[in-house]
Amino acid sequence: MTAVTQVPAFCEGIQYFGDALPGFDTYGQAPAIAEGSKAIAAPTDPTAVYQT
């Protein structure tokens, strides 16, 4: 037996929660902490500053 359910529209993506923050297109595309790292590379990195 297979149950079929529809997913509510808000589950399709975070864009339903509001407009993107200013600067997200520039500084929010990649994590400030690289994969495998435990900290940001430089505290003056604009991406790290934006994401914190």
C-alpha cells in the first residue's frame, strides 16, 4: 500500500518565508566555514562578517 500526500507549498523552498536579505546574492551563496573546517578562514572576510 502506498500513501500519496501533497506537500504544502511552504515546503517547496525558503523563498516563501520572505524576501532575501540584502547582500545575500553576494555573500550568502557559499558557507563562511568551508567544508572540513572548524572556523572561518579570516575574521575580516566579508562573507564571514555577513553570515555572522
